[in-house]
Amino acid sequence: MAYSKDLLEKGAILQRDKETFAIAPHIPGGLTSPAQLRKIAAIAEKYNAKALKLTSAQRIAIVGVDPDKLDDIWADLEMQPGAALGLCVRSVKICPGTDFCKRAQQDGVQLGLAIDKKYHGVSLPSKFKMGVSSCANSCAESAVKDLGLVGTTKGFNIMVGGNAGVRPRLANLIAEHVPADEVMDLIAKIMEYYKSNAKPYERFGSTIDRLGLETVKTAIFEA
């Protein structure tokens, strides 16, 4: 089966059987409601999905659906596709934050949702993942994200260039204790630097290794 641009725009991921697809509705930060969960389950049953899979990107994938039914499924869901494929900001993983966790040092939920709203799906030279953790336990796996935040008692530590995958790379710490109200401005500079300086398909960590960490830091903070 051909993998068309139309299928990509519908967030469809071809499955191992080469016949069915999975879709992952966007659930910012993995925060949902009983009503939304019931709706997803009902639609999965209606269209004979083979499974529902909780993903590492804090989404619920509806697995094993007929590609001819994708338009109907999305219409019933009334949700946007998660950016699970393509050269863009994929997921913004968010920890429970001060809303739910006694260990949180900062409000990672509200900051993470603001980041998701601004950047989820934004086109970039390669895939780009973010993690917002509200304390040093780093439940959002910030050290293996292209951009990772870790809450401290004084603000957020900012890390860049991490990734998992075939060639794992730990992120580099570039700023400490950044006040919460200054984080979005710094992220904007980081994103613009990566967009302007990375080669096609080059993850941020590879860009840093190619150009040098100090060169990258200087350019970001002098922007």
C-alpha cells in the first residue's frame, strides 16, 4: 500500500500487516477526561480497531484501522492528529507538576501546555522532541529530549541536544534556574537557532556536535 501525503496529514501510521493503520489523537501533556476516554473507546469499537495503545508520547493510539475509514474516525473524534511522523515538533512530554505531584518544584504542567500549544507540529529540519519535568526526578525524560526542562527551587534548568534511539545522546545543560516567566523567550531563541543552523534530517544533538557546544550557546544567548 502506498504511503501518501494524504495519509501523513491524517496522522496515519502503517502497521506491520501493511494493510491497516494506527492514529494517535493529540492529547496535550497526556491530560484527558473520563468523557474523552469513553469517546475514544467507543470510536475504537465502532470502527473495529485491533487495539488501543498508550504511547510513550502520552497519547492513546488507535491501532489497526481501515484507511478508508480515517476521515470518518477523525470526524467522530473531533480531535486533532498528534504529530507522530514527519520533520516537526513531535511530542511535548509533561510530568504531573505542581497540579498533582508533591515533589514538583515548578509548575511544569501549565508551562508544558503553553509550549505544546505554540510548538506542537511546527516544521523543523528534523523531528524534535521536548520534555518538561517539574523536579530533578525528570519524569518527562528531559535529558533525552532535543529540548528538556527540569524544575528547580529557583526556576528551570534548560538542556538541549538529547535523544534516545539507535545512537542515544544525553542533552547538554545550557542554562540553570531560569525563572518560569523567562523560559518561553529562551525557548524561542533555541528553536530559531536550530531551525536556522541544522542540516536537513539532523537532530539537534548532531548540530551541537558539529558546530560545538560553546558556539551554539553563545549564538543562542546573544540572539
